Amino acid sequence: MRLHPATQILIWCVLLMIMQFISPDRLLVAGACILMLAFMVSRHKLVQLLSRTRWIMFSLCLIYGYTTIGTPVSQVLGDLSPSVEGLADGGLQLMRLIAALAGLAILLDRLHRQALMSGLYCLFAPLSCFGLSRERLAVRLALTLHYAEAGMLRGSSWQDSLRSLAAQNGQQAAENRTMELTLHGFSWLDKLLLVAMVILLWQVVR
């Protein structure tokens, strides 16, 4: 039984929130499990996502290492040395980022663009109460994620990605395109997982 796209997106979002509240020990265990799962089912996409964000990860550790007051890693370097506490905090944030990317790799590997739009369309339903068009928001966000992922996995520079995105937007503007969303019903498994996610999130953040 295939899960509803909205359910899969919500599971990833809840995963991100839970990672912010659990203890470091549980974070390491959960992060390692998610990373192993992503490596088994979405290895190619995971490796590419991690490769394209390696400088962000490196910068994250440096920022925490040099902005957190604590014991210097090297007494010889003194103030020029990163702190032990900063590197530890940076390592935890790095694990959260890796777990998020691992979950994203699984999500994007399972959901094609139409399914992603369908899931976002369902999740944006409450916005209709405020007079906002959930159709427009779902299509724009899904296309943004699609092009960002395509540029990242293609290995192009950010300048090339911007030029490619501008060209694609110009081509779409020149064409009168109609997109059809396939709406799926929520199965009993979707409802059960959503309830479980809410209970799990409540137990973690309370």
C-alpha cells in the first residue's frame, strides 16, 4: 500500500522537528538509522546531495567551533583554535543536517513532481481560509524544489543553475501550460501514521 504524498511530506517535516528536541545520544542513533536507510534505498541521490552540501557542512563546523566559548582544541594556537564545546555543538547540528538530507533523498526518490504537487496541494488546504490560492502555492513550491534538486544533482555551479532556472521560467511563460493534479485519498495506513506522528511529536516536545 502506497502512502499518500502529503503523509510522506509530513513524516519528513515531523522528522526535522523531532531532531531539534531529542537528546544527543538519541540524535546520533536516529541519524545513523536514517542515514543507513537512505544509503540502502536512495544511495545515488543521497551521495549527490551530501557532495553538493559538503562546504555548507564544513562551514557549519567552523562557525560553531570559533563562535562558541570553551576549551581550545589546541593550547598552542590559543584564541586561534576552535573550542571543544563549539565543535561538539557543530557536530550535533551537522548530524541534524545529514539526517534531514537523508530523509529528503528518500522523499524525492519516492515522489515525482506531480506527486509532490499533489501532496503540497493537500497540505496547503488551510490557506484557502485566508484567501490564498493553494493551487498556485503548491505548483510554485514544487517547481522550485524540482529545479533546485535538478541543479544540485547535475553538479552545475550556482551561476549555471540560475541561468538554467531563468531560461526554464522564460520558456514556461511563453507557453500556455495546464497542469493536472492527481488527488489521492487517505488510506487507513495514512491516518494511522499521521496520528502516530502527532503523538510522537507531542511526546518529544512536551
